[in-house]
Amino acid sequence: MRLTIGRSLSLFVAIACLAMAMVMHGPLDLDIAAFAIILLLCLLLIWYGDLLGEYVGPVGDLRHITRQTPGGCLACLGWIGLLSLAGAWIWFRLRAP
């Protein structure tokens, strides 16, 4: 696994968002833990989109994935999630009284 510009940038954005959230709320807040888990899921989609997209098989009790998903689509979904979280967090912080 190579550390590409996209992976480096996504890690920087996630760490910056988490650091800002920890400064505002404190490091032991339960909301920070949930925020960190969601950021981690976005990073997983960005970093391992190709690997996750190759999976074909059962999911749950009755569902099956029948085709591979392009890794670029999963990485794009991860970027949308990461940037949406960052943007929403900044938006609500700027609008807070």
C-alpha cells in the first residue's frame, strides 16, 4: 500500500476535523467517539475502496452482492462523506451562538 496524495490529504482532513472537534468539545466526549468512528469509515472507503469493491458474496441473512463495485466509486463516496462531515461541522460551529 502506497501513501498517495489522496490518502495523505484524506488523513490530514480527518485529523484536522477530529482535532478541531476535540478542542471544542473535549477529548472524552461521547460525540467525539461517534464522530471519530464515522471519520474512520470514510477513511476506510477512501484507502481501501478497491479491496472492498472486489467483495462478492453474502451480506446478512438473505442478501447477496452479485457484482463487484468499482473502487473509485467507493473512494468517491468516502470523499463525499468526509467532506460533508467537515463542511457540516464547520457550518454548525460558525452558526453557533
